[in-house]
Amino acid sequence: MQAKTRHVSNTVIRRLPIYLRYLQELNRLGVETVSSQEMGRDLDINPAQIRKDLAYFGEFGRKGIGYNVPYLIAKICQILKLDRSIPVALVGAGHLGIALSNYNRLRQEQLSIAAIFDKDPSKLGMKVADLVVEPVDRLPDRVKERGIRIGIVAVPAPEAQGVADLMVRSGIRAILNFAPATLRVPDDVHIRYSDVTSELQALAYYVD
Amino acid sequence: MQAKTRHVSNTVIRRLPIYLRYLQELNRLGVETVSSQEMGRDLDINPAQIRKDLAYFGEFGRKGIGYNVPYLIAKICQILKLDRSIPVALVGAGHLGIALSNYNRLRQEQLSIAAIFDKDPSKLGMKVADLVVEPVDRLPDRVKERGIRIGIVAVPAPEAQGVADLMVRSGIRAILNFAPATLRVPDDVHIRYSDVTSELQALAYYVD
């Protein structure tokens, strides 16, 4: 059965990595099949939603049997383009940048930080997770040389827009922003926010 | 008009902090009213979705005029319980934990990190953002003493479940997890994941 090609919303795309992580855990535990009911229960997502999300891309499950875990992992990786290596540039070599770099190296994912930048002269030349911190004005060259496709903004809020602008000018079209600031980017650039304050604020709702 | 009391999904709650941050920026710029169309355009969210999300809690806008910015800020803060101080416990004093603590202190939000823990003896007594790192077995006592309501897990993945279990036993009912691991918690505990790998994976979809 052929995958459908209609537009898929950000919200659906955002859930695919959650499914993937869960399926990879099942796989490590030797689980071979999983139903949308079981997935829904473990992930606290409506099973009908899970079936609908996956159906955007093809028919991966069998009624009454469920999904084959290794097969679904391979399919989601393919959808998310994780079947190839995507180099990432990180700007900001503070505690957050270092944590992200170390974490990324440990995980050895297809998405690997290929260059790290900072504007602070005292940080230049510092070694972080096998990379050397470079001045931020090297970003455009490195993007071209290393085929960098994604940028991570890990600088203080007042500097974030400038870094995003430089990334866009360098040809990056996907940005993950950790700075607590709303950034303006052209329509063809995808931006995602990872904002601890927002995460905590959403949790506060559930505090009694 | 009275606020509706029906069940509101996690997805709606998650968008409220995004609206809030945006409105606070408008407020700083002196903007007094905003339409759902303008909000939708700036935030890349369907305006009908924004109107529907806010309508769960009451009628805050006026047709043809839009929302009053300071009023909507106050209302969203009230919905999210940000009109009072909520103490947070952080477990894990590595680079990520330090970045989170510094960031939190700078922001001076109602959600403030009130205690920081680690199991590594070499980190105990270390000063992080005006707090002193304490052994993790002090967590239950500190939760009681300081009225801590939210826990942040910033430890490596293999330790995350143990930390979450301890938080739950201590009475915490809302957890923000940074470890790349799916955690099992009782039904009455709300957990949110902040997983860089998942964020990057969702962005990879948009890379051409």
C-alpha cells in the first residue's frame, strides 16, 4: 500500500519521535509486536490518534495483531529521514551547549553535532565532546563544508535572533531554539522551541 | 461569562505558555490588543485553534476587536496557576542541571528551583545559582519543608526511573523529565518530556 502524500501537521510529526523512542525500548526488551491500545496506554495518547498518525504514511499494522516493532521502527526512521546522517551546528558553548554536546555524543544518533560556536573569545578553542569551539562568524563556511542542515540556538535570549538570522543566511532551514525568545524566521524555515519555562508552566496547571 | 469546567487536553494546556510568552512580548512592546489572526500568523498556529483553546476557559476576546493583551496575560496566568509561587526540585547537578538553575534564577519566575540534588559525593556542597547541592536522599524532607510541587529530572537515563520513583514517593505529582527514557509513574502524576533527540528528530522531517 502506498504512503499518502497529503500535508501532515507539525503536531503529528512531533509525535513520531515519541513513538520511535517507545518502540526502540520495546525492541531492546525483545518485544516483537505492539497494538495501538498498548502504545496508547503506555504513552498516554489516544490509540485512535496513534492509528491515525501512522496511517498518514501507510498501512503499517494488521488488524487484531498490531504493529511489528522492528518494521515500524524502520518505517518511522524513514519518514523522519533518520536513515541517513544529518549534521547539526550548535551555537552557544555555555553549560547548556556543553550538556547538549555531551548528550549527543553519548547517543550516537544520526543527528550529530558537527560544529560548535561561541562569540565569547574565552571559549574559543575549548574542547567540547571531541569538537573545538569556533568563532560564530565561521558558521556559514562550516555549514557549506560539512553539509549542516539543522542549527541549535543555545545562547542567551538577547543574542538568539542574531544567531538565527546568521543560520538562515548560511542556508540552514531547521532550527531548534533553546533561548526564551520568539524568533522571526522566513516561512520556509522550520523552527522548534525548547523552552523550560513553558514546559514548567504547562505542568503548573496540574499542581493542586 | 463563567469559565467552562470540562476536561481540557494536555495539548491545549501546552499551548497556553506559548500564547503567554508571545503576549508578554507584545506587552513589553506596548501593544494593547491583538487578534487571533495576528497571533496565529506570528505563532504559526491556526487562529480558529487559538480561539477554541482560549474559549475552554471563558470569553476573553471581543469580536472585531480582539484580545486585550494585559487582560489575557492575567487570565492565562490564573489558568496556569502562575499567580502564585510554585517551588521546584531539581535532581542532577551536571551541565544541564546547572544551565537550568542559572536560567531559572535569571528569569525570576513564579516557578523557582528551591532545592537541587545529586548522588555524586563530589558535587555535594557545590553552589549552583544561590543553592547548595544536597544528597538526593534529602529530597523527601525538602519537599515537605519547602512545599515543593514540581520535580525536574536531569540525571542520566539509567538513573531517571529511580529519581522519578523517589519524587512520587515524596509527594510530587508533576515531573519534567530531561533524561532520554520513558518513565512509568502512577496515573495521578503528570509527566512531561523534554528530549532533545526527539526535538531534533521532528526537525529532521523538514530537512530536504
